[in-house]
Amino acid sequence: MTVTAVMRQTRQSRHSRRGVVRPDYFLLAAVTVLVGLGIVMVGSSSFSIAERQLGQPFYFLNRQLLYVVIGLFTAMLVARVPLQRWERSGGTLLLISLALLVLVLIPGLGREVNGSMRWLSLGVFNLQPSELVKFFVVIYLAGYLVRHQDEVRSAVSGFIKPMVLLALLSVLLLAEPDFGAAAVMLMTAMVMMYLAGVRIWQFAVLIGLVSLAMAVLAISSPYRLQRITAFVDPWADPFASGFQLTQALIAFGRGEWLGVGLGSSIQKLFYLPEAHTDFLFAVMAEELGLLMSLAVIALFALIVHRAFVMGRRAERAGLKFAAYLAYGLGIWIGLQAFINIGVNMGVLPTKGLTLPLMSYGGSSLIVMLAVIGLLWRVNAESQQPTTATKGHDVTRRYRDKKERGGRSW
């Protein structure tokens, strides 16, 4: 071990003994830049549509600022909750997920927008249950992988049981319909199970079955099939099925290296649908150029990297739940950002997914900031020397309960 490494380890131990938690400044910087840039781009991309539809050009910008404040407050609350409580609440959160997805499908309770029943009206804003469901599933699955780590690695039932639950959630999501949320949830779960040690052949069979199911669902639905065919050749019908994608590609082409200038986008002027939500990245590419687009991609990659660094640190400290939680949250952010950017650039079929931390939307932004708060908690507890013992105590209680005939899920 080098002298520098010894000094670093000594300094970390001294901070831990004093109870001092070192913030992850890289994560904070990346999140701050993305949220700030998102506010700017939501304002820039929504002025025209807000003026035309509502007569208030700053309507969406003001609401986005409100969502940021609520999200930051939520992140602070989440960061104050010990990970033990999150681990113990996994089953309850899963039941809440099921209840929310059922409620949103009930006429009169669910709110239909653009042909989809994805929102519950709460008066002040509309709650999108799928965002909470993805969050709760990661928490539940992290706890499951800790409680059943031996079964997951050695028996087929170890990964079949959670997949049955996820299949039920996916059916409810598809009934809205929300194919994008179901895909992100399933892919995140599969990567988490792979990291937990699922056998390769089991994982390969699982990927095959999930891929087959998604392919059947995509082909069996007329509007999903139309999206796929439009993705393959959007210029074949640029004024109907391929309209969104062709307008997004035009935005990228106009932006070139440095963009046409903030506020100078043409595509946001009623050409590009959902310019401030699903296609925010395309408007940003037009106004700020390819270099800024690459910078945003790099910032998302940095967030995923820091999440995995936190997970690895927690794993070394003996905090298995914290490790799986950090891995799962990082995978989720990375996958959703990848899919949204891929859709905007025309390399993936159109999905109704927002760009994390940037797109307009209360549910998405608040939940994503809560995710950052939970990552903050993982970072804090992995630096405390007594946390590992507490984490093992929680896992031991679950296993003792299972041996006495308690719930195994």
C-alpha cells in the first residue's frame, strides 16, 4: 500500500470516528447542473405552447420551479430516513405500488391524457403512479436480494418469485398503457438480479422470456406497432406516424456543433410535440448544439458511476441492502436517460419516458430528486463504522423470521 493510500485511509477513518460524512461532490455537481439546465430548457421550450394554450408564457416554468422546491424538500426528508426502515418497508411499498396502479385504472379516479390513463389527480398536480412504482420496486428488490441471496444464486425459484410480482405490475402498467415504464422496471430488475449472482443460464433464459414477451406486446398493439414501423423509416410518412421523429431529427440537424442559440429553436414552435417533456433533449440539441448534448450525456454517466461507487463502498462495509439499492437506482437513472435520449435521436422507438431531472413533470422530477436523496443516505451510512453491523442485524432478523415460518417474499 502506498503512502498516499495509507494517508487517505487514515483520514477516512478519522472522519468516520468523528461522525463526519463527506458529501459526494461529483454527484451533487452533476445533479445541480442537470436540474438547472432542465429549468432553463423547460422555460425555453414551453413559452410558445403555454402562451397559445393558457395565455401564460411562464406557466410551465413556474410549475417546474415549484416541483424543484418540492423535490428538494422530499430529497432532504428521504435522506433523513435510515436505510433499515426502507429495507423493512419493502413489502409495504410493493403493496402501495399495486394499489396505485389499480386506482389509476378506475374511471373517475384515473385521469386520461392523450389516450392513456397514467395519472391520479391530486388537485395541485397530477400524480403519475408509474414513477413511484419504479422507485418502490428498486427498494423492494434490494431487500429481497439480501434476504434471499443464497436462493437467488442457487435455485431457480430465487429469481422466479420476484419476477412473478414484477409481471403483475407490468400487466397493470400495460393496461394504462405505459410500455416504457414497464420496460425500464423489468430491465432494472434483471440487471439487479444479475449483479446479485443469478446463474448465467438462468439469466439468459429470463432475458429471452422477457424479450419475447415485450416483442409480442409491441407487435400485438396497433399503436405500438405503428411506433416501431415509424422508427424504422420515419421519412416514409413524415406528416403522420413519423412526424415526431422527423421533427426531432430536424432539430438535431439544425443545432450542429454549438446550436442556434438559447430561445431560438424553430422546432419547439408547434412542430415538435411534447417539446418540454419527452423531447426536451431534441430542443436542447437545437438551441445549444451537439457539444452541450454530449456534456449532458456525460453528466448522466457520471451520476451512474457515482451510484456504483457508492454501492461498491457499501458492499465493502457489509451493507448489502445499501449496495443493491445504490446499484438499482443508478441502473434506473441510466436506463431511463438512455432510452429518452435514444428516442430523441431516432435510435429507439418512441416511448413516453421523461428525461430524468430535466423534463417537465412533477412526478418524475420529485421522485428523481428523492432518488438522489436516497443515494445521499447510502453514501452517509457507508461511511459510518457502526452501520454495517446494523445492516447485518436487519438481514439476520428476516432470516430468523423465515426459518420460523414467516413470509419468504
